[in-house]
Amino acid sequence: MPEPIPSAASRWARHFFAVIVLSTAVLLLYGASLHVSAVQNPVFRKLKHLFPFTLFSPAPATWDANPVYDDISSDVCTIARVPYDEITAEDFFRFYEEQRPVILQYPVNVTTSRNFRFQQAVQKQRLLEHHGNDEITLSTGNRNSYAKRNTVVADYIRHYMHPQLEEVSGNASWYHFGDPHHKGWREVNQLYEPPRKFMRPYQDPALSFGFAGSGTGVPFHTHGAVFAETLYGRKRWWLSEWKREPRYDPDENTLYWLRHVRPTYSPAEAASVYDCVCERGDVIYIPSNWHHATLNIGETVFMSVFI
């Protein structure tokens, strides 16, 4: 007895099922690959819109708060910390402006926080999706940061934002902080609200945005007065008055200094250096020409407001 010939509807159903299976396999392959590559692939984007199944979508990329190293944080803070709502502009100008550092604490876990829109815009997932293919300029992590290198945001996150190794000198470590020629950052920076309550009306702030891996940082250096905010992660600061330059090697990274140089400080040297960890939402004010070094604890996102 001859086999029945499949109907047109049956053949269509089989073809449709085959397309579903093939699409699912493609999504699984992309989901198993690196997330940074996936979000940048136009094929993946189209398939994700056609078949928006959470099961087959890679988890959103987030900033990793893991410090990696146990010895880079500290509970000691020798810099004054003041909640934003508890200090007036008059008190700031009277007691801190161009005199001493202070950490201003802002709330961050509410949708009405000062920089909620900016915080959303600089999430890792958002940066990868909207700026992953944008070219940025990196600088070496030594005192003068003379050397420059160009890459794209996704490549920087994938290949450069790894934890700092102490044996890799600062002039061989690459760091993204400030890129005034990147048009994408200009758009992002427009969302940032500087701490204008503590700024003079005539001051025209210059913004410098960056993000980096755990254990990275910049050795002691100086410049004009600045407000520096930690948006994600944590950031450790060491500061010294302009007339007391700390002992350090300008080409060694901060992690090496913390482990091998700072322990050799005399009591007088140690007492002359301020030390504190800025949490997410903290804004540290540094007067002009004060020496300062930084160390990122976990993947860290930050903004500096030069005044």
C-alpha cells in the first residue's frame, strides 16, 4: 500500500519547526560565546529580536565588584566624610576649598539621586551595546601618562580591564581615563551633574570619565583642584599636601607601591599621607597641587570634575 503524500500544511509545519530548531541552535552558540562579542554581532541582535527567549540570551554584563586581592582595601579613613545634605556651600568654601580634602557622601540607591540617569548610562551592558565599537584612547598608568594607544570600548573591556599585576610597571599598564575627542563620551557626559553646590559660579568644569579593572590606578601626581566621584566599584585614595611629596617610583604601579614601598615608610612619612576608600556615590574633593594616588577596588567607574 503506497505511503500517503504529506499535505502542504504538514510540509509547512515541518519547515517551520526546522527553522525554529536552527534558530535555537544559533542562539545557543552565541550565548555560549563571550558576551562582549555577542552583543556587538548584528546577526545575534536580529535573532534576539525575532526570538526573544531569555533562556537563549546571555546574562547582562555588569561591573564586577570582586576586589580579587585581599590586601588592597582598608577600613581606616583619615579624610573627613560629610553627608551632602549636612554641609552648606558656605562651610565648604570656609573650611575645605583649597585647604584640605573632604569626601562628600551622596545617596545612590534611589531613582531621585543626583546622577541616576548617568549611572544608568554607564552600566557595563549599556556601554557595550551603545559604545562597544567606539574608538577610545588609552593612557599608560604611570605618573605622566605620556604614551597613548587606541582601541574600541568592547576590546578594552575584554582585553585590558583585567586585574593589575604588581610586576607590570605603570608605564606598561593601559588605562582609560579621559578622552575629550570621543564624541560618545560627550553625549554621556551631558547626563552627569557636577556637585555645583560646592562650586563657584564662575568655574567652568572639565569632565573626565573613565573605568578600569581591580588593582589598577595611577601613582602620585598633581594637577588643579578636582571633584572625583566613584559611580561603580570602590576607589582607594592616598593624598599628601603639595609641599610633602611622598616617596614612590613614578613608573611603578600603585599596587606595587602599596605592597613594597609604603610598608617601608617611617612613622613621619606614614603620618603625612591621608588614606581613605571612596564607596559608590562618594565624591572626594582634592585641593590644587596636592599629591594623590589611586587604586581601584573591583571594576570601577569614575568621573573627575576639574575646576
